[in-house]
Amino acid sequence: MTKIHGQGALVTGASRGLGRAVSEALALLGARVAMVAREVGPLEDAVATLRGRGLDVHAIAADIGDKDAIHRIAGQAHGLVGEIGIVVHNASTLGPTPLRLLLDTECEDLERVLAVNLVGPFRLTKVLAGAMALRGAGMIVHVSSDAAVEAYPRWGAYSISKAAQDHLSRILAAELDGTGVTIVAVDPGEMDTAMHAAAIPEADRATLQRPAEIAAKLVAMIERGDWKTGTRVKVGG
Amino acid sequence: MGALAYAYDAPLRSDEVARHDVRMVVVASGEVVPFRELPAQLRRGDLVVVNDAATLPGSLRAGDVELRLSGPVEGNVLCGVLLGAGDFHTRTEDRPAPRELAIGTTLRFGALAARIVARDGRRVELVVDGDGDALWQALYASGAPVQYAHRRDALPLDAVQTAYATRPWAAEMPSAGRPLTWDVIVGLRRAGIAIATLTHAAGLSSTGDARLDAALPWPERYEIPEATARAIAATRAAGGRVIAIGTTVVRALEASGGAAGAGIARLRLDPAYRTRVVDGVVSGLHAPGESHFELLGAFAPRETLVRAIELAGALGLSSHELGDSCLVVR
């Protein structure tokens, strides 16, 4: 069971798109939210806007793909919002766009995608999940994609990272089974975001879901607390 | 000062030990076992209590002045100790006092600017301009953990955190918990030994000023969750023992009597102290005469502890803060 009110939460990739919408939705239900993003300007704008609405949100400027940033993120977040009961691993990168065939993908670009989309969430969970497990409660959400399951040409680096993150989620769930920590992956479907525009510039935006709608569904699932640990759920269409 | 008064054949080593390779002296039996055998050294129904305070990046530099935070950040107020020229390679005891800095002086510690508002010798209180987000961003951008003089390289922040750290309240690592890997924690649970948490603001081990050091540890904040208070009561009612991971846990539990809530621990442990809540402690190793050794005297007679340290020395165990362990049960 996860009651959001009064909890500390951490959301990565929080300056725009789904991350920002999830931060807002969590804060609207009474969470204190640490919003993590790489770009200081958009992050501070997002935090200022949400604070203007009376929400308890905080900015942490950091790159989740940077090994040295992980303990700083955790320390700042704990200093700002207290114990953290909810983590949403939302930050991710496509790698270079336009998207390339895998055989045209530079090894360094694949490594960078894995650092942000896979190793970053792993490192951050390693630092945050221990306290959750000892307290007997916590919720860790990995934002996935149907690219984790389907083999779309040109989505290689991103797909590989998301498939691995799905399995990271399952193995963590298996190892922490019985501790009270719930670990899930969620596929939000196609949303009207900057990332989607970078990947598929020709898409008809009118057909895409709004991040706020997906965030509302995702946060409602966290609030209900009936998510089975280790599962992968489609939230959007 | 008393350390030299006691001479023994094989002093403790002082090198770092990987957290998976830590060994533990079991003082009651005189055995040395791998730390991962902790579950087998306790009994079903015992309760292990850990300090989940994360270690602050509490060492900040402004030119030739070093600030070491002595406790949690309270709003925009920093409390700590100022040291003069030198770096961590010089023992704190040998560091000079900082140059005269008047109340009202602003020091720039990298990205963090702070104004001195109170001072007692090396001990200072400073106020940071700017809101919480900026303060925490600057603190983590510019601070490093307090270092150990006997190390060649500086320890990064991740090297001084336990596997279950939460709020950054500790001036120095609550290091007794460092060898508690998830393998050990899972093993404790499987053996019917519960684990509970509290948060205790472990302070500085030294200020470099004998007058201030004589009063250490200073009063330290703690918070004990309801669940932990319930677990302690249930354990004691069922005849189990409460085992503290580290002396900071002993201080918090003894100061609170095991009750839930926030408070300030002021008590000082010594051989004359009789614990009310805690039955045993896991601690780092310290030579007879060191203050940390003396406070283990609350749990076992001095001769027993001395024999244990002699054995540890003979078997090559390390007294480094990131070294080996001992288990002392009353």
C-alpha cells in the first residue's frame, strides 16, 4: 500500500514531458518531490511554475548518466524532502537523432544510452532502495517503452537499454520480494513529448497522448497501491 | 593519550578492508569470524538496530580555511569546526587553528557562501544565503566527506555511505554499519533476526582543539521511528536482545529509552554506564586507551576487551574506520 500524501518522492527527467507531469501529479496528492534533470534552465522554470501553484517541489540539477552524480542526487534529495518512498526513473535518452541503424551506431553512443537509461537507474536504486527495504515500504517505477519488447529498426540503442531496464526491474523485484518494496516497469505508450518529436518528427501530434493524462493514470496506480511487484504494465494506449 | 600506556605484541593494522571482506572479533567467545556470519552469532528473536544517517559532504574549503560540519544542516544554518592551514594528510590534532575570522565574515566554500554568526574558538555557526535547493546543490557540488589522515587518497562520497543511508545527518560515517551488505541483511532476516532503523546525527570524532575534544561527543540529534520502538518493545517482551550497530545507535537508544520520537542525545558512554535498552553492540576495533575502546566497557569487562583486541592484533585485523569489526554482547 502506498499513500502518496506526506511521502518524499524523486523523479528523474523531471524538467519536461512525462517527468514534469508525474512530479506535478505526485505533488498535487501531497508528496514532497525532488525533481532531477540535467538542464538547469528548464528545471528551474518547471520548479518555479509548480511552486507558484503551492506545490512542494525541489530542483536537483544533475546528469543521471554521471557516476559521480548519484550520491549527490540521493543526498540532496534526502536533505530536501526527507526519506524517499517513491522513485520514478523517467529520464532517458534516445542517443543521436535522427535515429540510426544499429550497425551505424557508434559504440560510445550506445554506451552513453546505456549509462543514462540503464546504469543510472541501477545506481540510483542501489542508493535509495536499501532504506526502503529496511523500513518495509517503497515504490520504484521504471518508465519503459514498447521498444523494450518490439524490435523496431533504428531504435536499437534505446530499445536495448529499455529491454535491459525491464529485466533490471524484474530482478530487483525478485530479490526484494517480501521486503515491502514494490518495483515495476510501466509502458506509457506514445506521448506528445520533445523526445517523441526528436524520434518521429513526422508524427501527427494530434494522435499522441498528453503526458499529463499518462501521469495522472500512473500516479493513481501508485496511490491505489495495488501494483504487483515485478510486473510490467501498459498505462497508456 | 592513554594509547601509549598500553603496549602489546601485535598492534592492530590500520589499512582499509573491503566491505565484503570484513572480519569480526566475537568478544564473548574469543573467535574471529567473517562479518557475514553475524546472523549465526546472534539468536532468533534478537533485534538489530542500525543508524540510517547518510554521511554529509561535510568538509568544505575556503582558501586556507577548512570547515567541517559537525551535524545536520538546519534550514540555512551550518554548524561546525574551522581548521587552519593543511589538508587531511595532517592529523586533525596537528592542524593549526584558523586565522582570526570575525563574526560577520563571509567565507566562500566553492559554490557555497556562508557568513559566520557565532564562534567559540574553532567552533562556528554560519548562515547561508539562498534557499534550500541552492544550498543543497552548492553543498554537494563543493563539499567532500571528512577524510582520514592515514589515507593517501581522498575518499569519495560513495565510500562513506552504508547500504541503507537516508537523510544526510552524519558528520562522519556511522561506520559500524559499513559491512552490513544486503547478503548479511537477508541472512539476518532468514535467521529470524529483525532489523530496525533510527537516524542519529553522528558528529565529528575530533576538532583538533583539546578543550573542545574533551567535551566530545557533543549533543547529537536522533529520531526513532514508531516501528522501531514497537520492535524494541516486542523483542524485549519476548526475551530477545537488542543489538546496536555502532555506538551512535547505543547513544540514541539509551537517550530515548527506546521510545519513538525525536530528541537530543547528551549521555556519555563509559565503563560505569549500565545500558537500559541495548544488550550488545557491533563496533569498529580500537586500541585500549582510545576513547572509543573505553565506551565499549559498558558492555564487557576491560580485561575481556583487551584480550579480544590482542587476538585481533595477532590475527592482523584492522582498526581503520573502514576496517574490521567486533561484537560485544553484555
